[in-house]
Amino acid sequence: MIEVENLVKRYGNMTAVKGINFRVEPGEIVGLLGPNGAGKTTTMRMLTGFMPPTEGTIQICGFDVVEDSMSVRQRVGYMPERVPVYPDMTVEGYVTFWAKLRGVRDVRARVHAVLEQFQLLDRRKQLVRFLSKGLRQRLGLAQALVHQPPVIILDEPTIGIDPRQVIEVRDAVRSLREGHAVLFSSHILSEVEQVCDRVIIINHGQIVGEGTPETLSRQLAGRQQVFVVVEGGSDARISAFLRKIPDVVHVRAMDDGFLITTKSDVDLRPTLSRLITQEGFTIVEMRAVDASLEDVFLTLTETKQP
Amino acid sequence: MQARSIVITRRHLGQLGSVLLGLGAVVALTAFIWSLSFNEFVAAGLIIGGLGAALWAAMTPQEFKAFFTGRQVQRSTSAIFTTLLLVAIVTVFYIIVQRAVIVSDLTIDRRFTLTEQTLELLRVVERSPRPLRILGFYRPQDLLQREIDDAYWQLYEAASNGAITRQYVDPIREPGIAAPFSQALAANYYVFVGFVNPDGTLDLSTVTPVSNQATQERSMTEAIARVLAGGSFKVYFEQGLQTLDALSNSQQGMSILNNNLRANGIVTDALRLSDLAQAGQTIPRDASALIIARPQREMTDAELAVVREYVERGGALFIAADFFPTSDVFLNASSPFNAYLWETFGLRMTDAVVVDTRSPGPSALHVVSAQVVTENVLTAGLNQPNDPSTATMFHMARAIEVNPQPPVPNGTVIFSSEQSWGETDTRAIVERNEFIADPDADLRGPLSLVAFAENPATRARIVLVGDGEFLTNGYTSAQSQFYATGNATLFMNSIGWLTGFSQQVTFAPRAFMTTPVLFSGGQQLDVIAFITLFLMPGSMLAIAGFIYWRRYRAA
Amino acid sequence: MTGTPIIFRRELAAYFTSPVAYLIAAAFLVFTAITFNQDLAFAITVRPVDPALIPRVLTQLLIFIAPLLTMRLLAEENREGTLELLLTAPVSDASIVIGKYLAAWVYYTFLLALTLVYQIILVNIAFPDMSHTLGAYIGIWLYGGATLAVGLVFSALTESQVLAAFLGMIALLILYFADRIGQIVANIDLGLIIFQLTLQGHFIPTFAQGVIRAEDIVYYAGLIVVMLFVSIRLVESRRWR
């Protein structure tokens, strides 16, 4: 369904995507995981034909994105980040517009169907501007699905909505598995785990990990993060000291303190506290933090980044 | 960082190169289309384009290659290049169309369509061995006017197949060209037409001004006709009867009207009837008209014979005879010439001085043309509504008697008012400045002041005016206190008719079909104002409010 | 070009369901009505009303109205992000721009049609030169099309509607002045070339006088084509910027 080969995107002298390869098959939900600025959005924009790749090829349903852009666009349902809408259109009008623009045959029936599918039927006469964020998200999905595309690309579909709505959207995405190839991006690990069959992790424009959520979890297991607030010295001195501690992989200044990522699977807190006190610093605060994806990436990419 | 900034520079240079290539191509193509030859502008454009291409290729070779091999995706360079290319295509197309002069006249009066009369004249121009040129003086701030006028003039150029060309000059930038026209420019003439010399300069002796009026076709066509007729009409001023000096620019001279004739392309010359009579000669064959302006003595029989001979072969006379308190006054009631005019044209001069108490002139003896017989070629432009200066003004004018049963068609041109009379007691006027209406002795108004007659058989024509002073510079100069433009108009109209000049150069006035707004009462105006100012914008506001309420508030 | 009619209909509906568009229409009518009533009061029994009166006023009014009509078209799409969806829909960039442009032009045509009321009034109280008026209306219709195309360029250029309108007005003001060129440029030949580039220079000497000259139509059509082309390129530039 989606075949990406050696995809490169350069903006001027900045390379946003550095030669990535992946495939997505029908009936598969693939999560594109990565921190902000990793190249997720750029990749997706190239997949949808919004921008052409600098190098490499993308084939969607066998059509090349550059050569056969129109065929590709007809077969892709796309929901960009933060769901762009026309605030002064009605819900129905909005979906109808996209249906017509994408050449849907029986517009009325299809619009009715997707509105029903995303429980927007009773709000079809409402202006889009009065919809809540969660409803807008559903509207974005309805828009992306109205022309029954075999390939669905969703850019951060759960960003900026409240937890209950997140669940709704996740359910909706999960329901799309049937017959569609779904690629969706996120920077939240747990979300990807719940929804996807397969996860591709990218960072700095490169694929740094790929596999089922289970294998990734295993890879990521044994990482720990500790947040400490230390007093008694300059930030630079403290930071340098912390880096020298064995098993500490990464130190980053955050808020008033430091976020320490460790390699070992044992709790490093006692060791840390001892060493810091020995050095003559005072610990004001120390707590374990759930490993955030961003920091996981740092460990995954440790060897590749100088 | 160093390396990066250099790369950007290269890219920018490449972009600059592509822009230069586009600009060069535009310049070269435009210049080529404009002149349809390979001139320096074309060369310059090609060189700039070539340099641009070289720069582009040198600085960003991949982009350059990609642009021409076509596989390249959209890039700023190609976007700018294609835009310039499009601009060039549009420009070229514009220039081609501009040269084709395709005009469609939508005015109901066909104001931008040359009439058959003009087209006929332009066919004459086309056959003429010398081309004509329209010369317009426009300052930079008159560009808009120039474009409006040009819309007319280009019709002439197109219709004459280029026999008439246009030239526009900025009088400030090229004072040398403007210098010979300074007087006319000061009088608000700014367009001229004349023959072109073989060396490409304008033949100044043939140049005639184009009057500055709204009906431009008429002014231009008449001006062209005047140029074409230039030299073919010659009028003679009689200068032997103590007449007005046609060359004198004093108050009592008539140089202004003489110059007017010349400016219209009529050749003027002088003759003396006494010399002709003495030498046994006749009035020259090329005379289109003879002007006898304010003679101060009676003609001798020999002189009369010369005039008779001229009239009998179809000559044209313009006679302006003043009143003088002398015994041998020209055309006195009993003179042989007066009798001759009566028998030939049914017109004769009386010895009564017209007194018009209703005349708005400085005195009752200053007769301002009260009534003008319906518009004809002689009275055109006289007594215009709203412009009192277009009336004629005579001083101590003599009444003319018009035979109601004339031997040839004749008629009156200008009457005095009902309240006027012809004072027969001229001694009282001259000696005591006294004039009292005496119903028994005096002639009753209205009286003829100007009359005309034409013999259809011989084509002899006459215009007889009971005043001579009105021709003097004192009455025709704009600086004069008695200035009346009607005087010059009457004179020019008369000569135009007598010589047949105006028949050749006059453009039939066109009737315009549009009408002013009819006054329909203040109430109707109020209704219109209400509908347009309140109802219509108000309904738009109401719709805006309704939509706002329905869509944004109710939800 | 299959997308053009769909985009056109959406944009047109957006105009006719927007209160702002009707406010613009109201302002448009007030300005033209003031001129009309003033001229009528002067003209009564004295002279015929200038057949090109309303179009003449519009040459100035459009400098301010046209950018207001077009400012939303692409700038809003750009800011809201809907442009990304449009550019990934199976329609060409050109059909998006053209569809939007045509909608603006049709809305302007609607505004222009409203001013025909003045002509209807005139027919009832005088004998005006209707064909002359028709010519002037054709001219101002094209003129309006050209100003809208210029406005569209600036809507494509920026995400801010206010900035788009402001830049559009400045550009149109520069393009507009023809009768003042002589006061700026001393060289009359250069002045004439600039004159031929101005909007006014192709309207006042011809359309307003009741004459249709092919070169003027080419000028306005050419301006529209070039401006649309630039707009399309600018929209396209979203793909590689």
C-alpha cells in the first residue's frame, strides 16, 4: 500500500528526512513515533503529495507520488495536525465540500455515512466554529474518510484534546483497520502501543527503531529517569558532575533541576543521592519519572549521534 | 557557518542570473516587436539574457540543468522565470494589439467614429503628395488629456493609412519646437496640423491650429481641410479708398483679422482699385473675394467699372461701409454704386444711423446684435447663449435696406432690436450727440445691419455691413474695451462663405442625442435619494445583521 | 480543472453567507449613491449626466474594496491550515486559485449589478447614453477583475488578512495613478510607458469615454492572467518553501 524508498527531504541546507525506507500493508495500523521536529510531519506531507521529496520514491497503491500525484491524492485520506477547518461552514457542508472535491460518486450517501460513523449526524447543521476540539477531531476523520481512501494518514490525531476525547479518537482509528492502510503519527509512546500493529520510530529524520509495540517496549525496558533539584554549586559544575556518574546516560537541565536518564534497570536513586551528598551538594528534590519518549530516543540514538 | 553563507550567495546569484535571462528576453522581444528590426535594444536584451543564462548556469548548474531538462520540481527560479516569460508574452501581445488599433465606439452619438465627411477628406489626404502631421503639445502633467485626445487622433492616422502621423512634444523639454507656436500656445491652442516637408520637419507655413473644443472630430477635420485648402483661396484687401490698413496693428488697423485669415490658410494680398482703373486692368483672376473695409470716400466711375466687371464674372464682395459726416461718403444713398447694388443684389445702404436704446453696449450708438437670423453659415457661433461676448458690436452703424422682391436671393443676417430706429438727422448726432426718434423722418426698427445676397447664375456673392469700425483691431483685440468675439466671427464666417472656403472646410455640426436630466420636482429627487442612500445600503445592512444573528448568535 | 467549480461554489457561498461581505456591499452602495445624488443635483436641466459616472467613481473605490474582498481568499486558508488539505486533494493548484478568484469576481459583479439601479433611475428621468454606459460598465468590470487579481496575489503572499488587504491597497494605489505621473516623472516618454502600466490609464481615456479599445481589454486580461499566475506560483511555493 505505502512503499517508501530512500526518502530524503532537504530544506535549503537543512535535511529534515535523511533517507528512510518503510512499507505499510493494507489492514495494518502503523504508528510513526518521534519527538517534535523528528521529521514525522515532513514525511507525511510527502506521502500525501503536499510536497515533493528531494530524493527517493514513494508509491501509494502502486502510484508514484510525484509522477501520478492526482491518483495518489485520490487514494489518500489525510488529517493534518490540529485539523484545519472552515469555521463558517456547517458540519455537513464541510464534509460535502471535501467529498465533492475528491470526486465521490454518491456524495449525499457517503456524507451521511461518515457523519453517522463519527456520531456527527445530529450536529450536521451546526457551524464548525461551534464544535469542541474533540468533535473537530472527529470531523477531521470524517473528512479524511469520506472518499473511502485505501490509505489513511493521520498527523497527531490526539494532540490537544482532553483524555476522554483521546479515547474516542483512538477507538475510531482502531476501527479503521479493516481494509485500510493507516499511518498515524504521535509523540506519545503509550498511545502508539495501544493502537498500532507496528511502530516506526524516527528521530532527526532517520528511522531509529521499528517493530511491534511489544518488542519496542522490551527494548525500552530498563530505562529510568530521575529528576533532581540540586543546590550548592553552579549549574555547569553540577551538570558535569552528574554526567560522570556511572550508568548515567544523559543529563538535561529542566525547570530548576536536572533530568537524568540511566541505563541500569536497578533503581539508581540511592546511589545518586549518596554521590551527590558526598560531593558536597544538597538535594532539594528527587523523584523517579516515567520514561518519556523523547528521552528514550536519546538512548536509542546515543550511538549514532556524536 | 562560513560555507553555508557562500552557498546561499551562489544560489542567489543563480536566481539573479535567471531573472536577468528573463528580463533580457523580455527587453529583446519587446524591442524587436516594437521596431520589427534588429536594433541596439534587441542586442542589449540578448546580451543581458546571455549573461544571465551564463551566471545561472555557473552558479547553480543542477538547477539550470533541471530547469531545461524539465524533470525538476517547482522551484523559485523556474517560478520567477515562467512568470517573466508570461509577462513577456502578454507584453508582446499587448503591443501587437495596440498597433492594430481595434476600437469599438459605443457612444450613442458615434463620437469616436469618423463620419463619412471626414473619411472622404482623409481619402483626399491619402492622395495628397505630402503627408500631414498632427502636432500636439502636452506637458507631462497633461498625459491623461493626451491619451484622451490620442484616442481621436489615432483614428485619423488609421483611417488615412498613415498619411497622417501624430507627434507629441513636451513644450518644456523641447522649447525649440514649441517656439514658433508660442503665441497660439498662449491662446490655449495646443494641437496643430500641417504638411510635412520632405526632410521630415513640419512645414510651418501650412500649420493651422486645431480649435480646442469638445467636439474634437469637427475641430480636427476642419483643421485638416484648412491645411489642404491652404493657398487655394486668396482674398484681396482694397487699400486705395482710404480703407483700413490690413497690415497696421494700430487700433485703427485690421491686422488681427488679416492674421486670422492667414492662420486659416487663406492667402491675403492688397490691391488698389484706382491703380487697376488707371492701368485698365481688372481684379486678379485668383481673387476669391474682395474686401472693402471702411472706405472713406466715394468710388469713382472708373473704379466702379472695375468692381462691376468683377461682380459680373462671379466675384465676391465684402463691404463694410461706415458712416462719415462728409459729403462723399462711400455708398451714400444717391451714389451710383449704391444704385448698382440695389439693382444687382436688392441691397442698398441708407444714410440713417442706427440708434438702439435697448442695446447693452456702452451707448445707444453701440449696437449690439440683438437678433440673429436662424443659424446659418454666416451666423454660426454668434449670439451664443450664456456668452454675451459672442454678439457683434457696431458703432454708428448704417441701416441697410433689403429689397423684399429682390432680383437675386438675398436676406438679412443681423437685425437691431424692435426699439431701435434709423436716425436720419445725422448732423444732430455728430454735432450735439443728440438722437430723438422722429416717427415721420426716421426709419423704424428693427433694421438690417448686415445683409447678404447671391446670384445663383454668376455665383456672385456679397456681404454688406453697415459698419466698418467693427473690423478694426480696436474692436477685435482681446485687450480692447469694446472687445466682442462676435465681430471676428462674423468676419471669418463672411469670408468663409464668400470664398467658398467654409463650404470646403466646414464640418457639418452633429446633433447629440442625449438630454439633460429633466427637472422632475424636488419630491422626486427626495425619493431617489431615499432609495439610493438609505433603502439600498440599509437592506444590505439588514441582510448582514440577519446572517449574523442566524449564524452566530442563535447557535 | 475539475475542482474549479466546486471551489468556486464554496467561495461564492462563503461570500453570500458572510455578514462582512454585505457590510462591504453597503459601504459600496453608500459611496456610489452619494456621488450619484450629488451629480444628479448638479446636472438637473443643465447637462446630461456623465454616462460613465458610477464606473468613474469605482476606479477609486475599487482600490479599497477589492483587497477587502480578496484578503480572505488564500490568507485564511493559509492561516487555518486548510490550504494543506486543499493541496493534497486531487485538484490542481491552478484550479484552486482560479475557483477562488472567479468567486470574488462574481461577487464583485453582484455589487456592480446593484449599481444598475442608478441607471434605471436615469432612464426614467432623462435620455442617457446607455450604450456608452454599457461600455463603461464593461470597462469597470474588467478593471475590477484586475484589481481583484492583484488583491489575490497579496492574499496568497501572507497569512494575515489585514496585511494582505493593506499591501493590496498600496499596490493598487501605485498601479492606479495615471494623471499624477507627469508630476512625478519629468520625462514624458517614460511617463507614457508608466501611464500604459496604470489601471486608470486604460480606463479614463477610453472606457469612460464610451470607447472600447482592444489594447485595454488585453491590458486588463493580461494583468489578470499574470496576477493569477503569480498567485498560483505563490500557492505552489507552499510545497517547496
